[in-house]
Amino acid sequence: MPTYEYRCLDCRKPLAIYQRYEEYGRVAVACPHCGSANLQRRIGRVRVARSDESRLDSLSDPSGWGDVDENDPRSMARMMRRMGSEMGEELPEEFNDVVDRLEAGESPEDIEQDMPDLGGGAAGGDDFED
């Protein structure tokens, strides 16, 4: 039986009600906490399974990056949030710290000075040799 999520508009508690498909929308439901029938249906998050190749294709499409202004920290933050969500995996807390600071309008240079170990390389140096 599927679970339908609701929120009681009287007691404000979230709830899940198990109903058969045939019952949904036909059988009255009530809050098990307060008995109210004043419920609002909540639609849960939907996850879509995507391959790594599909995620990389999405990131490599240049048409999706046309609005990125590399001189605007907020624009860079939007781009980084998008990249982070496309990665499909948990990112380190430092990533969120950097993006939060960019969203607040802080310059990448100031953030880099405060967090020199971000790239995993030596502070102030390049990871690659010429």
C-alpha cells in the first residue's frame, strides 16, 4: 500500500497515511493526533537515478553556463551549487562554507586567503609543475 503524506492544518503535525490506490481521494482521512479532517497533501521529494555519464554531459553543456559571471561571487556560488547538486554525492563541509561566503558577496580571493588548504595543495602554490 502506498503512503500519502499530509500535514494537519489544525495541529500542524506531519503525518503519513497508508491507503490503497482505490481509496485515495474517495475515502475521508483524518489526523491521528487530533482527529481533524483538515489535512493538506504534501508531495515528497522525487529522486531521479542518473548515470555518471549523464551528469557529466549536463555539466559539459556550454549552453547551461552562459549566465555565469566570473566577476560576480553570487553568480559563481550559483554555478557551484549547480555543480554540487549534479555531482550526486556528499560534498565536504568546506564546499558549503565557500559557497555560503560567495553567496554573501565575499570575493574568491578573500576566501582563498582565509582557507589556504582548500585545494588540497600547498598554500599559495600550484599543484602542477610547468
